[in-house]
Amino acid sequence: MNDYVLFLSPLKRLIEDTQSEGRHLGGQIDIAPEKARLTAQYSLAPMLNTLGVPADYQPTCWLEEQGVALRTLPLPLRCEAYESFGYIDPNLLFAAPGPGMAALVVESMGSQEQREAFFSQFTRELTWGCFAMTEPEVGSDAQQIQTSAIKVDGGWLINGEKYLIGNGVIADTGVLFARTASGPLGINVFTFSPRHQHGVFAERIPINGVPGCNVSHLTFRDLFVPDSALLGQHLKPTERFARSAMVTFDSLRPCVGAIALGIARSSLDLALQQRWVTPRAAWLMKARRQLQAAMAQVRMVCERFELGENCGRDAGLTKITATRVAEQVVMAVIHHAPPAAMGEYPRLAKAWRDVKAFEYTEGTTFIHLINHGYRGA
């Protein structure tokens, strides 16, 4: 029996049993996003804090079944966990402590000493991370990054801006992409501490859906980072660039779709709870089949990544499918609800706000379609 089969039901039950406290905390963050670190009170915060941390640095495990300990979540189980957190409240996942996408970059590019320094933070205490790549003028096109890192005695001085950076205003640590030379091989990645280093100025960007993301505008004015902060010094420049960004985006795109599907499943359950629909209604049964099919596609792509297959193009298309299906299902619930339901049931209005946000998370539909055509050429 593989880990997926053994742990799937216990994992989803573990997460969804926290529905009451999770929705309470998520609701507080909806009202006051600046209080995102309230997620420290969440019963699963210690586990989320180590989500993405390699097994060597894990002090505890998620679950234990039949004498087998689940210390890390392989990608297929991670997407299932994301779907369950979407079902409860996506704010929990985005505002929770943990390394986030930075973990994949540090694990892929860091030396043993850098990995130890970065991941040990999460074994000691609850720590919030961020991934600072997107810029105001060039978006997430890593080859066009303008933020500069200039070599000085003992380290680097960084100047520039980053935009739409999740948890940038509350992050304790993270990774930062900056240009050390011209050309695509001049892009490098540094670890940094947004809340604890001089030269970092962070501003929260107001958003409508999933405010727990705390997307931020970061400005760097002579931010000094030591030589030890430069990741991948033991790698060739070509290896650094290849490992830094695409592996992160591609592998997590299906998980983004899974969160949206969890929101949609929650809206269907709301329709049943409020008796806006009968369990055997044709449209409800169709919606459930659509969610199941989209989730099966998400799971399949995650399994391919886990086997080491390069399926970045399919990851983008899977994310498109999942978010579209989720939006369609939430809209179907709205159409079958009473006329005033959006005003009377905040959970329904929230589902519509939140599910729309995932069109803009990890690349829009238009970007993925272009990427599909480019890679397929």
C-alpha cells in the first residue's frame, strides 16, 4: 500500500475536523488581513509551519498509520491537503506560517549549510516565509528582472522593487531574485529576512479575494545580505537559473487549482445544508462529477511530478481547468440560491470572491495558453 492510499482519508479527516476553528480564524483575517499571524493559534499551525520542509528537518510528523510515519507530504497528498484547506477557508493556507514556495528553491539550490540555516528556522518556531520574484514592470518573467544586487565587501547590496509578494509584510524569511549581471545567467537568488533587516520597506496591497495572502509591495534600498545568502554558489550558472523558478511554479500550479476546487465543494455543501437543492438534483450531481474529474486531473499531474516527469505545460492547463470548473460550480450554486442569498449568507459571497482570485494565482489563463503553445512548438 503506497502512502497516498494509506494516508488520504486520515489526512483529509485531520484537516476538515478543524472546520469550526478554521473558519473562525479565516473570518477574522477576512475582516482584518493585517492580523494574518493569528494563524499561529490554529491547531494545525505547527504542521503547516513545516509544509515543504525536507524530512531531515522535520521534528514531528503529520500522521502515523499502521506504523508508518508521514513526515512530509508528497505532491499528490499535498494537493489533497490544499483542497481540504480550500474547503475550510483558503486564508488559513495562505496566511499560515511555513516556508511556502521558498522551500522548493532552497532545497533545490542551497548548499548543505544554507539548507540547514534556512530550514532550521521552521523547526525552532513558527516562521512565515515569502517568495520575492514578481516585479511591477515585468511581472514574473524572471529573465527581465530589474532588481539589482551589487557586490560589496562581505556581501551584496540590493536595490529595486517586488510586487504582489504573498506575505511580504509579515514574512520573517524568504528568497529574493535579483540581477547580479546582464543576461539570463545574471539572475541569482538570495535568502533574506524582510522583517528583520534594514533596507526592506513593505506595504500591503488591498485585495478583494483571499486577503490572507497579504500580497505586498516590497522596496529594497541598499539592503545588505551577506555572501552566505547567495544560493547555488556550488552550481554552474546555467544550473542555478534552471533550478530557481520554473520547478517551483510548475509543481505547485495543480495545487492552486485544488484550493479552488475545495472552495467549490464547500459551496455545494452550503446549498445542501440550506436546502436550496435536493441531493439528487441533476445539476448538483453534475457539479460533483465535474469537481471529481478536475481533482482527478490535478492528482494525476502531481503524481507525474512526483515520478520526476517534466510536465510543466500540463500543470498550467490543469490549473486552468480546475479554476474554471470551480468558478462554474460556485456560480451554479448562486443561480440556484434564493435571490437575496449573496447578502444573507456571507459564506456564499466569500466563496465567489475567493474562487475568482485563483485565476490570478500562479499565472492567468492567457499566460498558460501562451506557454502551452510555446512549449508545444
